[in-house]
Amino acid sequence: MSVLTELYSVVIDRREHPQEKSYTCYLFDQGVDKICKKCGEECTEMVIAAKNQDNNELKNEIADLFYHVAVLCAERGLDISEVEDVLRERSSKIGNLKQFHVSDHNT
């Protein structure tokens, strides 16, 4: 079992068995708007850490983002295994560059 699967299992457990003073339960109580806001905040903090070339902070912000994404998946009824399946499928396509449309801005 991957650490993301384990994390997702804990998140699901908190949703099904709410615990007092649980941050995860707080997020579920607040709903999808709050969860999405937290995902956005963590994403921004991750970008700042990367731009500041602070790998210690970067790994922590990525972990925070993964956690909030797991909560978002649970809130929306999307099993984390479905996301893992997409990643697995994409990994089989490594080396296939996408062709980008080139616009001629002079015409």
C-alpha cells in the first residue's frame, strides 16, 4: 500500500468516524469550497518554496498539498486509486511528447 493510499484511508476514516478536534473533520464540515481554498493555498505555498529554492520547505508544502488533495478526493467521492490509475496509464506513455499548436502572431 502506498503512503498516499494510507493517507486517503485515514481521511476516509475521519469522514466516516468524525473525531472531535480533527482538522480533517473540520474541513469536511466546511465543505468543498474551504477544501478547494486550502488546496489553492498549499499549491501557492509550494510554488513559493520552489522559487525560493528551499527544498526543506518545498517537501513540506508538497506533503500539505497531497493531504488536502486527498481530502478533496474524499469530499467529491473520487477514490485515490482512480488518480493512481491515471498516473499509471500516463507513465506508460513516457517519451511521447505532445504536439503543441504553434500560432503565427504576425497574421
